[in-house]
Amino acid sequence: MALCGALPEERARPQPFELDVDIGADLALAGRSDDLDDTVDYGAVCAAACAAAEGEQFTLMEALAQRVAEFCLGADHRVQWVTVEVRKLRPPVPHHLSTSGVRITRHRQ
């Protein structure tokens, strides 16, 4: 649930969103060691994505996706890039549309 949209009703109450987060990292060590400490902490990445979505109010899904990407890149030093897809469920448009969304990719600088 997030506050994201340009219409007054979208800014007044949280709406349902779906987030897909794909991360890129060199996981060769984890593949060899089979040790949890050698991989990305996916729980921390998920918590970061939720904190980003729930922590602010956004007008554009692009801004929401950007903030989620920033939080995910900061969640674990091994994350080198992240692709974030944000989909608004039941967008307020006068057409039969189940979702609308954006997808961005950001790299560690």
C-alpha cells in the first residue's frame, strides 16, 4: 500500500501496488560456499522496498520506483544494479485497465 497519484483521492488514501524487484550481484561466492552470509540478504532488500513505498507520498510511479531502487541499492553492498517495476492495481482511468505501471533500472554509482 502506498500514497501515489496525482488525483486528490489518490493522495488521500493508500492504494494497492505490486512491486517487482530484480537485483544484480556477483553471487559466485555464495554459489560455491552455499553459505547464507555470502549472498544478498533478500529480507533486507524486501524491507527496504516496503519502507520506501510506505515512507513517503508520491505523485508519479516513476518517483516511487526511483525511491525503491535507491533503498534497494543501499540495502546490501553487493547489489550492483536493480530493476524495479511498480504496478498500480485498479488505476483510476475511464478504461478497463487492471494495472498501469513503470519499470526502471538503476546501477550503483
